[in-house]
Amino acid sequence: MQPPLFVRTLTAVERQQLQAGLRSASAFTLRRCQILLASAAGQTTPTIARHLGCTSPSVRNAIHAFHAEGLACLQEKSSRPHSARPLLDAVFDEPLRDLLHRSPRTFFKRRSNWTLALVAEVCHERGWTPRLLSIETVRLAIQRLGVSWRRAKHWITSPDPAYARKKKPATA
């Protein structure tokens, strides 16, 4: 069992700010103020959690945050992980550009033109990504190269020796 945890003694200014926070439009700020004022009144973390309908770790996190940040803990922070980065980041820009200039058939695929799903599949098979990416992630990576997806599809050339001659009338 964890030892009882209480908020440190509040200053008059801190108590006034916490009382004002009880009228906040933000549910996060309201809940934090309720937790901190209840702890300052001597209530234990399980009691506070039971009265407010939250968990004991939530109460403990609020008290620890107050000790570390002071009144700044009343503002909700981003929930985005600090380590979030694109799975297909800038390191793969040139290999991805090279991949798009080649035919999918060179990677033993049955198609002769690229689709976003096919690019995601090949990237995963080559070990560039730990899992199969969504087509939106692939589209963003291609967009980062400065190329629209429609234009990327026209990079493809056929292994047919007469490809240029056959294509010329269609594009002229």
C-alpha cells in the first residue's frame, strides 16, 4: 500500500487561484482544483477519488504535478507522445523517390503502376517501417518530396523497348 499523499501547505494566493478555478469552464482545471483543495483539507487520495469519481492514480498525479509545477499544473498539456515522429521520415526521402521511379514488378508485384497501398506494402517488406502504413501516411511522405501523387504515377516507364514509341501518340 502506498503511503498517504497530501498537497503541501497552500499559500493564500494559491488557495485563491484554486477557488477561482472551481468556476472554470475547463473540466480539467475544475477537476484539478477540486483534487488539490480536497487534499489541502486533509482528505486522502482514495477518499478524493471516490468523491470525484476518478481513480487514485489520477489524484496522485494531480498532487505530484502541483508539487512539480505549482499552479501551472491547472492547464491541460498536450497528450501527444514526446517521441511521436513519422514512421517514414526524411531519412527515407531519397530511397522513396528511387522506389517510385522503379516499376512495382521489380519488387515482384503483379501491377505495373504504383498505388499508395502498394508503396506502403513494399516499404514494410524492405524493412523501412515496423508495420504496414496507412495510405495517408504514404501520401504525406510523397507530398514531403514535393511531388503530387498524380505526377508520381506518371514517372513509371515500361520495360517494353517500344514503350516510348507507343506512348508518344497517346501523350502528344
